Amino acid sequence: MLQRRTLSSPVLFARRDDAHEESPNNNKNKSRSSRAMSAVASVAMCFAFTLAARRGQSLSSIHIINDTAKEPRTMLRTPHVMDTNFESAFQVAYDEIMLESKKSCRPRADIPNDIIDCYTRKRVDLNTFPFKTRGGLSNTDRQLLSETYFNADSVFEFGIGESTAIAAETNLPRYAGVDSSAEWITVARSHAPDRFRFSFADVGPTREWGQPVSNKTLAKMALDYQIAPLFVERDPFDVYFVDGRWRVACVMTSFLHAIHTGGDLNRIRVVLHDYDGRGGPEGSYGAVESIATIEKRSEKAVVLAKRRDVTAADIFNTWQRFRHKKT
């Protein structure tokens, strides 16, 4: 269930005027001033309670800044409950997608092939697979990816292309992916089922393979590419494939997303392409092995499982280090 958020409303306060010096001559005036300020504070409280009642708030949540005494004032605010209809609309739309993605079934000898209302899964025949590209996947990479995708019901991809066609060939029920190249998204979408969802990450002008043209680090890069596409996904994915930009950071956000959404880390895997352990144990790709263990390998890809002794805080700290490194 989505959590309600709160905003702070304006705070009313009554201020004490301490300009008068302590003296017997002004005690009477001071006493009169104190009574006046107390009255002002009472009026302010009544106004706050009335405002809260109109908003439907609990009176126990009303707070007044009392500046009529010499003690340090405490600032307490009145929470305002935001309207939740937008979040409700999101949940309705999201639930429709998740309901659609649960229509998965794999071929069984005791079930006819003409199963209706179900995404019948199939293995990829690499000898006849028509969408091989020059995007960097070797035959062993294709074999590893096709088997991994066939045994999963959901996949998220950082960087799309031939791997997306493999996902489509296995008739994957739930798929989402992000790329910084609108051209690659257009190509991949032309070979994918209508239910596949694609996000374009605006990281500025790009060149080949979606690489940013400029070496300048834009604040929007980490949010638009690494975070935003996963932010709307309230359920974990079985597999996260990382083959785009900011790869080490995307490995970290993959594990963080799986943890945040309550995924079973004993079975969720992250596949990282073009893995070569760059820079040794303390280098960019080498940092991945401080977070995850390599479960399987192909020529240029590894299947990663989160290390049991690693916490979400460890993963977040690694993401912090690499979120702007274009590995």
C-alpha cells in the first residue's frame, strides 16, 4: 500500500516584546503586556484548531510556536495530508500491468500447445535466431542470456538491443528496459511484444551506443538513467541485465531495487555484460565483486548473486562512488 506523505502548513506564533528593561517602574506595563500576549496566543490557537477542523485533521496534531515566554521556543508544525487520488490512479494502472504479466506458463507434456490466455514460453534456437546484431554479444553470451531469460518471468534491462529480441523470443511475460538512444529503442520496439515497456533516458546528446557526447557530468544523468525507470516498478524483477552506461552504478541500483521491493535475493540475479574486472579489486568492475559473487560466466558476461554478508548500505555506498563514472 502506498504511504501517505505530509506537507507542513504555515505556523502561527505569538512573539514577546523584550525591549523593556526590568525595573519596578514598568512591572505594571509588563504585566499588562504579558496578559495581552497571552490573549493573542489564545486567539492563534483557536484559529489553528478551526483551520484543522476544516481540513479534517486531528486536533492533537496542531502545534503552536509559543514565543511569549523566556524559554527557548519549540517549532511544531501542522501536517497536511496530501490528496492520494493521483497515487490511487497510479496503483490502478500498475496493477493492470502486473496482472497482465502473470499469464506465464512453460511447455509441459500434459498440457496442449494451444493454451489460451497464457504466454507460452519457448527456448531460443540460436541457429535460426534472426536478430543477431553487432552489439557485442558473442554466441556464448547469447546462450547464457537466452537460458537465463527462459527461466525468468520478469527482466529489466539497462541498455537494450539484441538482448531485448532474445527476451521477446522467449515470450517473456514482464519486461521493462531503458536506453539513452532513441534509435535503439525504436529498433527494439519493432521486434518486441506490445506489452514490453521502454523508457528513454535523457542524458544529453549521445553518439554511438548511447554514449553521452560531452564529458560533462549532468545532474540528471544518474536520475534519468539509473533511478527513474525503476522508481515506478513496485515489484522486483527476476533478472536485471546491465549492458548500457554507468554499469557499476546500475548493478548497484539493480540490487537496491530488488531489496527495496522485497525480492528474494536467493534467486534474483544481475547479469553484467562486457565484464573484465577493470582496474583490479579496487577498480570499477572489480568493485562489483565486493558486492556480488560470480555464479556463471560466458565469454563476456557474468551472472551475479548478492553476497550474503553485504548490506543495502554497502551497496548504496558503492553506488555513491560510481554513479557518475561512465563504466
